[in-house]
Amino acid sequence: MNLRKIKIRFMLHLDPVLLAGLGGFLFISLVLLYSASDGNWMRVLGQLGNIAVAFTAMWIVANMPLHWLMRIAVPVYVFGMLMLVGVALFGEISHGARRWLHIGVATIQPSELMKIAVPLMMAWYFEKHEATLKLRNYFVALILLVLPVALILRQPDLGTSILIAASGFYVLFLAGLSWRIMIGGALAALASAPFLWSALHDYQRHRILMLLDPSQDALGKGYHTIQGMIAVGSGGILGKGYMNGTQTHLDFLPERTTDFIFAVWSEEFGLLGNLLLLGLYVFVIGRGFIITANASTYFTRLMAGSITLTFFTYAFVNMGMVSGILPVVGVPLPLVSYGGTSLLTLMLGFGMLMSINTHKQLVKT
């Protein structure tokens, strides 16, 4: 009887529909990593360890009452900002970027924390001012978003800054920001494009130019784009078969276990495999929208919507850059690419979705 109670308690706040979708992705990840790494079991076991840690974190957050999420919003955001400042002052430099901070025996990437901290903080802020929302409240929320994005761009880390900017924009959009203001902001951004171009780092400008014509530096800056497009296109309708991808196993395809793992999937399973993978993403995103629609409070609707739309952005940006329709910005394929930090961040977000779905009442703080 006690064991039964423990099982019920363990599963009480885990949404079975969302859990099924996540399980499908994690199974695909392990199977695909075995092929992408040329049968390297250590790579697969390493990802299993990442999954165990991320699932534990998801379960903890899923069982966390919603008023706890509101209580931690400000401390988590402030802590993340202090860590980003610490990176700017004392961070370790690797491959020309200062993104990591060494703390004791571990090296962490604080920008990953901000993927959760920024929308959490913005949703908390809008919840506090829901009854009297004015234009100045949107301006304050925009500042809360711009500060971490600016620090992350300075590292530089374009991919992470895009994802964080998207997560914050979704909160602004769901909070009711006027379409006229959004259109005006888009037009202003287009008008300032020449100034933004001059502010980009050299490698960022090269990535955009390679998107327009990767053949101008086929063995250099355009190599990733060209090889990704070849792998995706060569899969055809049915693919070349599991572990039979030539671009992958002849070592033409770069970053094949991380950023370009979608190209491995496309080459081995073809168009039908891509439709299956896209269907799984639609399933998880659709479940996220259902949870958003059924959320009981302003705070939970903003958080659930932002988490769901950011997950969509993850997938769209990765597939777009691998297929050659977006610049290469270093965004992994969500829930499939090898890596612990990105997986942990995503599973924390899904834990929040599950908490929002199962804890219907939010205690005001």
C-alpha cells in the first residue's frame, strides 16, 4: 500500500500526454546519437546520464506549487544577472567567446539559466500589474528583457540571445502588447539594420553572408551550411537507412551529434522520417497550447505560452539553419541533440508546464 502511494505521488503532477511526447523525443535522441557517433556507446550513456538529471529536475519543478514559482522569479532573475556580470568580468574564454564561469569544481554557462529566468521574471512582473497595465509597464518589462540579452550578445552568443529575446517577446505579446507598437518596432529595426550590421562581430556577418551564398567559401565559412543541405536533400523520400548516411559516416557532416543532428536524421530517414519528427513536435507544442488555454491565472498563461512558443522557436531555428534557410547560430535540435545544459533547461520548462496543468490554484504572494 505504501509503495502504491509512492507511485501515485511520483506521477501525480506529471502530465501523461506531455510525458509521452517527451519520451518519444528522448528515445529518438538515444537511437540517433548511436548512429551519429558511429556506434559510440559512451556518447549514448552520457546522454542517458543527462536525461536522468533533466528528468529529475523536471519532476521536482512539476511538483512545485505555482506560488513557489512566483516567489523564486525575482531571486532567480537577479542571480542570473549577477552571474552574467560575473562572466563579463571573470568568465573563461574558449573559442573566442567568454560564456562560461568557473565556480568551485564546475564550469557553468549562466546564459542557459536566463532562458527560464527572463520569461519567469516578466510573467511575475505582469502578474503584479495585471489590474493597472499601462504602456510604461511594457517598457519596464522590455528593459528586463534587454539587459540580459545585451550581456549575452557581448559574450558573444547570438543563438542563445535570440532564444531569450524570443521568450521575452512572447511574454510581451501574450500580455497584450499593441500590434501597432510591435509593427512600429519591426519597422524601426529594419530602418536601423545598417547600424545593427556594423555592430555585429565578424563571424556573425560571415554567417549571414554565407546564408545568401555559401559557395563563396565552400571549404570555410559556408562548409556547415553546404554539408547540412546536402545531407538533408540526399535522404530523399525514404532515406538511406539507419547508420547508412554517407555524409554522416564519411565525416563530411560537422557537429553531427549536436547542432546538425537533424541532418543525420534527414539523411537516414528521409522525408517520411522528417514528417514523423515534425508530427511529434506538433504533438508536444499542441499539448503546450492546450495547457496554456486552460491555465487558471494571468501568470500561468504567460509562462505556459512563452515556454511553448520558445520550444517551437528552438525547433524552427535549428531546422532552418540545417536546411539552409537561416544562418548558422549554434542552436541545438531540442530534446534530440547531445548535451546536458540545453536538455536541462528544456525539461525545467516542461516541468513548469506540468505544474501549471496540475496545480490549478495560484496563491498570491
